[in-house]
Amino acid sequence: MKQSSLCPKFEKGMQLLGKRWTGLILYQLLSGPQRFCAIEEALPISGRLLSERLKDLEKEGLVHRHVYTDSAPVRVEYSLTEKGLALEPVILGIEKWSQTWIELE
Amino acid sequence: MKQSSLCPKFEKGMQLLGKRWTGLILYQLLSGPQRFCAIEEALPISGRLLSERLKDLEKEGLVHRHVYTDSAPVRVEYSLTEKGLALEPVILGIEKWSQTWIELE
DNA sequence: TAATTTGGTTACATTTCGTCAGTAAGTATA
DNA sequence: TATACTTACTGACGAAATGTAACCAAATTA
């Protein structure tokens, strides 16, 4: 791959958001902490990829993972960290832009 | 693929931005109309994919393509449409977020 | 005539995605 | 006791997207 004169931080940030599902997962978590299956039901994503993306987002520090071992089948809850929450205006901006400019066939 | 209860406009908007290179190409065009080779040099993207992405963006109405046939080797200039320019605050928001929150290894 | 430039396209190997099946641990049902 | 069920995953496999490199047409310059 070629190298660019781009700011590497910006490039990495774009690489995060410019990955399929990432934006929608963050959007979903904006409405509050949620369990794995809740996110899976809200988005048209398969469990396999959701698991993969959440692992990425956790590694990048945008999402926090909490396991409830007390209850019957293990329940796992995901929530936004401060870093993830800081993306709220960006994501809501995309939502607003979509409402204004996107037209469906 | 499963169906979701998401707003289809938002879903489509995210699908656009959540595609590799799209964000960086739009960012590059924010600094003004540019020729194919200028974008190619500014970003770590190959000509093959740049051509593909610009075709998508033109089809979606975010980018305008103008061919200069008068000059020697054909020159093609790309610029943002009003729809594309409307994404400026979003893209600059991602840039700002990256500066603040991204850390490099 | 040969080499260069621009904006691509084609070919092909690698990577990622989507779908489906299966797993572990504990619970409820028959 | 055996079976089925739930949650949160993981593995396998074909399909689609990506990265790399080579090639092309048209006009220009050396």
C-alpha cells in the first residue's frame, strides 16, 4: 500500500468509521447500554460479524463490555465509553444529513 | 440478510460513509476541485479503487465529474456537489474527534 | 520512432463478508 | 433422566470486495 501525507490520526479515525457496521453499532449504543442480542436484533448484521466488530471497538476503547455471570445464561452488556460517546455529534450529523439528502428509489 | 427497523435513509447514508475510502475522498475534495491523479497521490488508494469509488459517488450525486477534452492528455476534474458539500461538518467532526481521541502506537 | 502523460480497465491473489451450523454453561420442560 | 432452550459466541465455506500489477488509447514531446 502506498503511503500518504494524511494525518495518521485522521486516517485511523476514518478507517474505524469507514468500516462496515461500525457506525450503525455505535448509533445503536447511543440509545443506552445494550445486550448482544438486542444489538443483533436492531441491526441487519449477523452475530458473527457483530461479535467481531464489538471486539474491535472494545480494543479501540470506544465500547465497554460487561459480563453478568450471576444470571442464568451469561448476559453481556455493551456500552459506549467516553471516547465512543464523543462521536455522538458526528453520528447524529450523519443521521441528519441522510434525512435531508438521501432519496430512496 | 436480515431486515431491520432502522430508518432506510440513515442506513443508506451510513452504508455510503461506511465504505472504505469514501470519507477520505470526500475530505480530499473539501479542499477544492481536483484531478484524478491529484486525489490518487494524496491518498493511499490505488487507481483502480479510486475510479470505482468516484463512479459510486458520482452516481449518488455527491461528486461531479468534468472532462477537459481540449488539453493534451484528457484531464478530468472532480468536485463536490451541494449534497457532497453538505457533509463537510460531519467530515470535519470526524477529523476533530480523531485529533482528540485517537492515539497511535 | 520511441517514450510520456492521463484516466482509466483487466487479471489475479488475498482479505473480508454473509450464511449456516455448532458449542458451552446453565435452565426449564417431559 | 433426557431433551430442548437460551445467550453469546466460534468455525467452515463460498461469495464479494480489496490490493497489486500490468496493460490501453490518445495526444505530446524528445
